Amino acid sequence: MIQNIDHTLDLRGTISPVTLLKVSQIFEKMASEQIMEVKIRDLDTRTDIFKILPDNTFELITKEIVKDYGLYYRILIKKK
């Protein structure tokens, strides 16, 4: 498991447009090689995150379903 997460966004109760805005804002401020963890509940948002990030600027480390107090999606993204 990745130990050096630089930014954690727990957006499980947030609507999709707000989630995408927050992910975009944090990603823009991240330095190269930093890792962002995003926790969300919405399946559509999970795929939309990759549409808003510029091509070739990130590496997907993991995308998983977590069963902890209900289901949610956990995504780890490293900025290139």
C-alpha cells in the first residue's frame, strides 16, 4: 500500500460537479510526483475524474471499491 499520500479528498457526500472542481483545484496545485487520494461514492464521478485531468499529466496508481460503512470508491493518482 502507498504510504506517502500527499492529499486526501473525502468527497463521499459531495455532488459530482463539486467533486470534480475540488479534484481539479487540488491537482493543479500539486507538485510533480505527489499523490492524491480521492474517496467518492458515485460511479459516474469515478470515470469523470479522468476526463477533467489533462492527458499525460497523471498516473493512476489504484482504483478500488472499499467496503467500509457502505461502499465507496478509492482512487490514488500521482501527478507526473
